[in-house]
Amino acid sequence: MATKQLKVTLKKSVHGQIANIAQSVRGLGLRKRHQTVTVADTPEIRGLIRTARHLLAVQGE
């Protein structure tokens, strides 16, 4: 069974954000603005996305 995938894009910079938000973005594998990564749709990943939702664009929901 294939797990559902989400495409996550960093739309805004993490500069000036508090540390846990910047670490959540980094935990998703994002380093630069406009970079897109594909991640598994798990509760843990959803939590990271929720923390930095104002900086991200998510496809595949």
C-alpha cells in the first residue's frame, strides 16, 4: 500500500521567525525559499506543517 504524499513549498523566509518554527521548516527538508519537497502524509509531518503553515504552501491534501 502506497502512503499518501504531500508537496510542501517554502513560500516565505524563516528569517526572523522563532526557533521552533525555523526548526520545523528545516525538519521538513526545506532550506531555501521556493524549494519544494515531497514528504509522506503522517501525523508527525502534519504537525511540522501546522507549526509553520504561514510560511508554506501544501499540495496533495
